[in-house]
Amino acid sequence: MAQTVLLDVAAGVATLKLNRPEVLNALSVEMMDDLARCLKQLRGRSDFAVLVIEGAGEHFMAGGDIREFATHLKVSPESRLVAFRAMIEQYINPTIMILQEMHQPAIAKVRGACAGFGLSLMLGCDLAVCADDAKFTSAYASIALSADGGMSYFLPRQIGIRKAMEMLLLAERIDAAEALRLGLVNRVVAEAELDGEIAALARRLAQGPRHAYGEIKRLLHGAHDRQLAAQLESEAEAFARCSATADFAEGVSAFLEKRKPGFEGR
């Protein structure tokens, strides 16, 4: 059986490819397991500087595998409650937490359908670039579900509580232009240009100051849960740690010498 998630690491870039193109990369339990496993493997590696998450074929992810959901209808509601909670806590939650906690920036490369957990996964990445054919929807309410994968956490922080409520309650589909206007994605490019755009962005990040990127991620992800005084203290600590790196010395020297810095992640 083909792996539902493919992992490749080359030239400082790790790529996770969702690999069920025949069903628009719909999320099965097997894919949940593979995704969590791959991210756990990456968490302990230092041979890459940036992570790209993409879908095989013409779509990112069309949400959960509804046919697989249907197999649970033959059991009692009480059994479904136990099974779905265990599924989310065992696979979904660790996946999102690792994405947030890893010091490497994560880029979502989105084309086609991005729905349900696919949207949650995109929101959990640090940057998102989509093709102009991309379509987005929360999808959950369409089958009488609430959100998972951190969507109820990320969405209001990115687009505000009012618009987040609309997206979750109505589960309407929005296009790439609207996603950009709302701030769900960083850039929209022509579908034919998406591969090149992501490759260039990944190279740029891979050549950047890795330690500083990790500190930036920690600061931004923690900012919503801290008071100003605590955030200022975190900034001071992170700034000081960055100042002790070889990359900081290289950055200052390159600036004074009017040349491009050659960061090495040290």
C-alpha cells in the first residue's frame, strides 16, 4: 500500500506531501498516523531549515475522509464519542503542537481544495502561499461537526472572531483572492508559478538565520497568551540569545562590509 504521507529532506528543505490524490488527499486515520509520525521524526532532526507541506496532485486536502467516518455510524453514539476523541488526541493534536513548537518555519503550499483539517493544517503553518485556483472552507458544520486541528484557536486570531464565526457556522467556500484579503494566506500566485514561488521562498528561508527564526516563532506563538510585561521579558531573553550566535556576528559584519550575509545556523 502506498504511503499516505511522503517525507523528503534535501538541500535544507523538508517536504511533507499528503499522498492520497485519488480522493483529494482526504484525511484518513492512516494519514493521520503517518502525518503525526513524520512530524515526530522531523522534530528530532537538525538537517533542515524549513518545512514545506503540500498535497499530491491538484489539491491540498479536502478535509476528513467522509467514507471512513461513515464506518463509525454502525456503532453506538457513546462508542463514537470515545473513538473520535481518542483519534484527535492521539494524532491530530500532536501534529499541530509539533508544527507550532519546531523552530523551523513551516510553509503551506496550497492548490485546489483546502477544507476541514486541511484548512487547520494550513493555519498551523507559519506561512501560506496558494495558487489562484485554491478554494477554502471550514466544512465541519456541513456534516454537523465543530472544529479540530486548532482551527478555533488560529482562525479568530488571524481574521477576527466575527469572521471566524461566519466561516465556521456557515461553512461557505471562499476563493484565493478572498483568502488573501482576510489574511488567511500570505501570497496568491498563478497555479503554474506555485512550484517556483515555494522553491524560492524555501531557499530564502533555508539560507537565513535559523536560530533567529526559531526565536521569532516562539515569540509570536506565545504573544497571545502573555501580558505585555511578560512578552517584553521574553523579547529581551530571545534578543540576547540571538546576539550570542555566530549568525549575529556575521549579519553585523556583512552589513558594515556592504555584502550579503552567509548565515550558517550557528
